[in-house]
Amino acid sequence: MSSTASTLADYGIDRVKSRLVGNRRVRSNPLLALISPHLGAPYSVNAVRRDVRALWNTGFFDDVRSEVEDSPSMPNGKIVIFIVSEKPTIGRIEYKGIKSITEVDIRNALKDGRVGLSVGNRFDRAKLKYAVVVISELLAARGHQFATVKPSYETNPSSNTVTLVFNIDEGPKAKSREIVLKTRIGDVGPGPKFPISRLPGTLPQTLRSANLV
């Protein structure tokens, strides 16, 4: 369960007061600056919607919603309650099953790819897919084109953190094979044999994609 912060703003005829309670990592003042009730302004549904959108656009929260109640202290006044769920932060990352690469290799690749998935960052589920792509490409560059990377995570409600686990099966390492080149004139007899890795440019990848080697 994510942490919850509530901002109570009284939309009334002659006064508006705001306060923020319950937030953990996100500081109160920057959030209060985003909330837009004005002194003496009447209650406005559109203003509340703008406030909800402004809070959501910070990227700090998994969920933002509002509730409206009548103010017991002001005639025709309203109390607007903004309820937000903070995104958890990443507390630990584990990489299981790696053999041909190290955790440092993975961290550097994620950093170079600007994935934004490291300890201390806010956890964004959408970034898991990008991390899988980056790690898979790293393994492919080390000869493990058929490696599988499966991410999972576990939430710790008391600290509002998550532990990420990447289960990696590197699979067999691809080996270069020999191909036989035939002479172009009349296809008379085979040419010399040599490893596919010695072919120029993108020809090795082209041949693999066409299942020719």
C-alpha cells in the first residue's frame, strides 16, 4: 500500500487555507505551490480538475483523486481533499542467473540507455520493459542472442519501496559456423571455407535473419 497525502483546501467566499499531511518523501511546499485555490474565489470544478492534473503531471504519484465536502465553518464553502498515492522508490535490484556479464555491466548499460532504473529512483513499471530490452541487447552482444530476461518486483508497504528481481537465462552461446561460397561464374565448385564472423559489414546478420546459416 502506497503512502497517502491529503491536501485540504477550503474554497470559500472570504478565505482559503491549505495544508498537506501524510506525505513521506515528497516535500509539502512544492506541492502546495501547484494547488491553485485563490483567496475569495468561488468553488470551481474546473479548478479542482486543473489541480489534480498538475499533481499527476509531477510524476511523483501512482494515483491522484479529489473529494469535495461542504465546509462546516463557511456558508456555501467547500472543502476539497486531494488524495495522492506516492510512487514507491527502488530499494534493491537483484540480477539472477548472469554468467557472461556482471552487475556493473548491466548498471552501465542501463545508465547509457537512460532507463532511469536504479536504487533510489522512483519506481515506474513502464521502465521495466525498456530495461529488459537493454539487458537482452547486452547479452546478445556477448553471444547470447537467445537469452531470456524476466523481471518481477515485490513491494514493501512499510517503507514504500520495491525490490526488483531480473531472472536471466543466458541460454547457449551462439557459435560461428562456416559457410561455403560458390564462384559466381557458372557456380563451378565450392569456394574457400571461413567463419561467418569474418564476413564484411552486416552480411552475417542478413544471413542469420534469412536462416541461411
